[in-house]
Amino acid sequence: MTNDTDDSAKKAKRKPTEGANAPPVEEGAAAPPPESPPEPKTEASERPAGEALPLDGARVIDVGTFLAGPYAATILGEYGAEVLKVEHPIAGDPMRRFGTPTKRHDATLAWLSEARNKKSVTIDLRQTGGVELFIKLAAKSDVLVENFRPGTMEAWGLGWDVLREANPGLVMLRVTGYGQTGPYRSRSGFSHIAHAMGGLSYLAGFPGETPVVPATTPLGDYISGLYGAIGVMLALRHKEKTGRGQIIDIGIYEAVFRQLDEIAASYGLFGKVREREGWGSFVAVPHGHFRTKDDKWVAIACTTDKMFERLSEAMERPELASHTLFGEQRKRLAARDEVNKIVIDWVLSLTRKEVMDRCLTNQVPIGKMNSIADIFADEHFRARGNLAEVSEDGLGTVVVPGVVPTLSATPGRIKNLGPALGNATYEVMRELLGLTADEISRLRQSRII
Amino acid sequence: MTTAPELPLKGIRVIDVATVIAAPYCAAILGEFGADVLKVEHPIGGDACRRFGTPTSRGDTLTWMSEARNKRSVTIDLHRPEGVAVFKQLASKADVICENFRPGTLEKWGIGWQVLHELNPSLIMLRVSGYGQDGPYKNRPGFARIAHAVGGFAYLSGMPKGTPVTPGSTTLGDYMSGLYGCIGVLLALRWRDQTGEGQYIDTALYESVFRCTDELAPAYAMYGTVRERHGPTHNEFTCPHGHFPTKDGKWVAIACPTDKTFERLTLAMGRPELASSSLYGDEKTRLENRADVNEIVRDWCGSLKREELLEKCYAAGAPAGPLNTIADIFGDRQFHSRRNLVAVDVGDIGETVIVPNVLPRLSETPGRIDTLGPRLGEHTEEVLKDLLGMSEAEIGTLKEKRVI
């Protein structure tokens, strides 16, 4: 197999949105995406991409709801694991109703995107027959993902002792608002609460004003899903060496807290309480968000003196970076209002395109503050395949974020979007658990599946 | 007392030649779970992370102390051919390399992927950059602040129509990219164990941000919806769901994503009638009367001190929590009970540094923090001697020439 073939196979998986039924966009929509430079040739992949994946053969049961645990299962599925989404037979995962509805009555857009690659199996865990089926399923799986409040699985007779007896090698990922231990473990937790609890929300907004939500997305759910996937991969490695499974226990609040660089260390050592920084930064100047003449926004980040020197060149005011003026971060921090005003005025005197061009020519770190409309018009997102198009029966093309990260030999893939409720129940009961058609129909009649 | 089982990454050697936080955070996690992490730094100044944030009495900052945990520092000047030669020797004995230079930098030094892959075919290489290894913007400088803007977070943070603000932390995108990178490395290690083949992982700061934007992309593609800043409100699908000030000038977050959770909130408020079907029992009705519902909740929050209010919410099972400052966090029983804060003695600065503990928490093979950030070049000699088998004389020559 040649490398060229490999590259084309990879490209096919990372299809840009060209030709999608995307609505008109604000700017630059007419410009076709430029040819992306050829991808670096790599000898890493002698086989066609996508033929085999690192988690082929691994089976994951995802009995979680919404996103926090399930996002870990989503990632495992992108890299080859078979993910069985176990849901209640009547309503299924409430994520199916969260967000913007589609023509499919059992799927919002959020469900379609984040339940990608999963198969749906309905089992009622509140019935003894359902619990028995679930234990059989766990016995044939490698990973179990759950995010009920601590004690719920135990109340159903599905605690760790039971599951471990059924399958000593099982890896169990447990994600909850506060973790399995500690005084708050029984409280209900959502990512929004976890952002607050973990210290992130307090920091978003203007000093002394209303704290705003950081970015409106369920960030804590995603981040705890990332830690979850890391935990599962580590535990699978341990299992392969020793045959022993284990539990990964994550509180969403602690995943959020882990993102906050030196906030704990500087409070611990110097008693410093970090406050909201508004659009700027307390450690570097200029470093923040600036409005342009055409009422758009850019982010500029002069983390170092070198970057400020480049900015002052882009502004055609190189004297600003001299030692007598603002050449050193220390001096810029001391004169932050003055320095910021110079940059604010300069950015406001130019259109976004002009500011971007001048800064980029001088290698100043700058970026457009993209709305989703801007993102769809952005050539780089297209070139990197960040917007994946997936055809879905009855819905046409659905555009979802592509797989991250990109692996050169074994790139992940999106085979299907969020499944219909129970689409794999029969298959799993019949083929995996070896039930007869009669048994399956009896289970259906008693609404166990 | 049984001895703890071997950590899952024991025997794995990682070279962290990256700077600041993004790829280094991946290496930090690998180190927490048993990998031997060699931090390769420039002999003069070292990793810029040593200067990022609040300095300790030793000069190295607290961010460095925390995020270079468990690492060993080896100085090599990669701008010099002799340095490149030493680096190649290290790479031939490594399992993983983490780097986050601008694309083309390692290639310029003669240690790009092709060279390293030829040298060590089972090597795994994590490449994190602002925009990734390909695409039109690949050569642009990138920092997390820029990635938050490009990936969509910054546009969504702030009051409606107001100035977009930092989404809580300027380093968020760095950490998230480290997490994605770590997942990539662990997948690639599994693949290598199965096939013997190495590969590289190519990830971009802005992509990590964009991947975490729920249905932003499909909703725009299907309905043309452009999400705007929501201020203190979490999303447009549920109500009440946001930040509310309390009587004592503090803030709480309240989240009612379902009718059930709203019912519990009304119990906490002592006003169960609000959850009746004739009033605001249905999500649909609450969304139609969003301003009224928010005002009722805001008035109630404003009438109580934060602790009183939260006790009522917890008792009724309504999802609520404090907007914690770091001072609140240090006083929080849950953080202490789960040992989220760990104090590590740093002998050579005579100080105890408190850092966030290892995540995630594994029951059989929990990760560990043996040491915090090393001094620049602290381990150069031991690594060159023990790992590469260099003689004192060879090391002396490299030192004289300032290659190491």
C-alpha cells in the first residue's frame, strides 16, 4: 500500500463541508476553500487508514446519561471500540431530548453528534430480569461507563462487587458531579454547577460584575469525559498486564479545577485570590479581546516581550517596544491601562481583515473571535476536516465536529450518528447473549427490553 | 498491607521537548501514571513555563513547579548539531516524544517525524500546535487565548452584545489539548503494542476548544442558528439555569435542566405551587416566561445568605453550588475529602507548594506525585551517563561547548 493511497483514505474520512447545505455565512462565504498543502508523507502507516483501529475488539457498555461519562465512550468508539448504549426501553437517554430537536422524534442534534458510533440496547434496570441481562452483558464487556448518582447502581444490585465477580477484568468508569466519595457525593451535579464549584465560573466576567458562564457549553462534561477516556486507556493497559480491572472515579468539579494552572499554588503560598479578568489578563499586557472598526472582535496575545515588539512593528510604532517605554512585561503591567488604550485605539481604527493582515505579517499572535458562522466560513477548519458531514436517514446531511485528536496511522472515524432507540437490542440479545427469538419476544412483552 | 501494583506506564520513557503547558501537560499525566519523563530544555533559560506565572524564591514559577511534576530536566541545545546528535540518541531509547513547536521547527533542526521514525520505528510523537501540522494557518503563532477565539469559546463568553471575556481561564485550551494529546498517546501505545508500529498525533489548540461546543455546528448547518453570548445563563434550552447573587454579595449557580429539578427548586424555595402545571411546571412555559421565572429565583436568592440558600437547595435535592473562589476551595470539605489539594515539600526552596492532585483517580493503580518541577538541567548528567552510557569526559566536552 502506498502512502498516497493512505493519504486519500484519510482525506475521505476527514471530509470538509464543501457542498453542505450550510446556510449563508457572514463573510468570505463565496471564497472556495484553497487547496490545502499536501499532507506530510509518512511511512507510519503502511496499511490503509481506518482498516484497523487501536480499540478494535474492545466492547464498552455506556449506561450513562447526558454527556459526562458518555463522552468518554464516544471517544473510545471513534477509535474502534464497540459501544453499546444501554437505555431505558421507554424514554431512553434524556440526552435524546436535550438541545435542538430534529425531524427524528428520538434525537436532538446534541444526541446525534455525541452518541456517534454507538448502538442502542434497551434494558430496564429497575426490573430483576433487566439486571440479570445487564450482568451477562457486563461479563462480555471490557469497559462499563456510568454516571448515576453514587449508590444508584448498588441499589439495582449492580455494585462493583457484583460486576467484578461477573467479570474480574472489567474497567468501570464512574463520573458524577462530586465523585464517589466525600461529603457532597449524594448531591445532584451538572456541569454548570461543577464550573462554579471548580472555580472556573467565578473567573469569567468583569471585575466586580456578574460572573458569566464560560462559553455556554457543558465544558465540565467534556473535560471529565477526556479524563475518563485517559483513565480507561490506563486501566485497559493494567488489565492486559494483570487481568485485573478497576474503577475510575471522577468528579466533574475536580476535572474543572485541574485546568486552573497555578491558582491553588499561588493561594497556598501567597494567599492570592484570583479575580475575574474581564477581557484581559493579569499576567500579560496586551493580552485580550479588541473590537475592530467594522464592529468585530479579535484576540491578541502578547505573552512575551518579543510578541509585543512584533505588535509594535505591526502598529508601525516600534518605539513602544523600547526599554524606555514598554519593552518589558513588568513595565507594560504597571502601565496596563495606557498600553491597552494604545492597542484598543489602533485596532478600532482598522477593519478586522486589516488588523489580521498586519498582525500576521509581523507574526503577532492574533485570531478572529469566531462565531459558528465564522467557523463555517473558515478555510482552516475545512482544510483540517474539523467539520465532518454525515448523512443520516430522513435528516440529510448533519455537520458535526470531526474526531480529535488526529492519529497518523489510525485516525478515528464517525461511522454513524446517534442511533435510534433500541436499534441494536435484538442483535445484542441474539448474537452476544445467545438468547432465542422466543426469549427475546418474552422480554419485550414484559418490557424488560 | 499489600504492595501497590505497578503503575500502568512503568517502563515507558517520554521525552518532553515542549514548552509551557499544552503538550507538557500530556507528559505530566503520563508521568503521574508511571512513565519516566525527561524534560529536554534549552541550557539557557529552559522551558518558558519556568517564567510563566508567579515566581518562587528559586525563580521558577508555581505553574512550572506544579506542571513539571515528576519530570527530570535534561538540557540540550537543539540549535547545535552536537545537541541534535544527543537528542537523537535519546529518541532512539524513547517510547514517546511530546513537542509543541510551530510546525517545521523540529524539521529545521533535522529531527522531524521522518528522521525520528526511521531512527525508531515504534516511536510515538505527540505534536500539539496552535493550528495543527497542516492547513492554511499552520505557520501562525498560537496561544490558548487565540485558540479560545478561533475555536468559538471567546465569542460565547460575556454579556449579550457586551465585550467578550476570557472563558474563565487563559490556559483552558492548553490543558484541554494536553488531555486530547494524552488520549492520542495512549491509543498509539496500544496500537504499537499490537503492531510494533509508531505514529504521530497531530492536534491543534483551537480544535480541542471547538470539539467541546456541543451542537453549535449541527445547529448552524441545519437551521442557521448562530449562538450568541448568554451572560450568566447557561443555555437557551432550560430555565432557570444560571448565576444568581445572594444577600451576602456572593454568587450561586442553579441548574434546572428538567421539570423534576425545577420542582425540587420550588420545594427549596418553599413555593411548590410554582411547579404546578398551571404555572411553571413545564419547561416550555418556563422558557416562554424566562424573565419572570428568573426574577422569582433572583429575588429568592437575594433574600438569603449563600450558605442558607445552598442548604435549602441541597436538602430539596435541587442542583445548586457556590461560585467558588480559590479561597472558598481551600475551605471546602469536598476538596479536602477527595484530596484534590496536595501539599508537596520542595526541599531546595524550603517551602511547601500546594498543587492540584492527580486526575483521574484509579482504584488499583492511582497515579502519584513524587517531585515537583526540577531545577534546570538537574538530571542532565545522570541521564547522559546512565541512559546513553556517556563517559565523564564526553559529558565534560559537551558542557564546555555549552551543548548541554
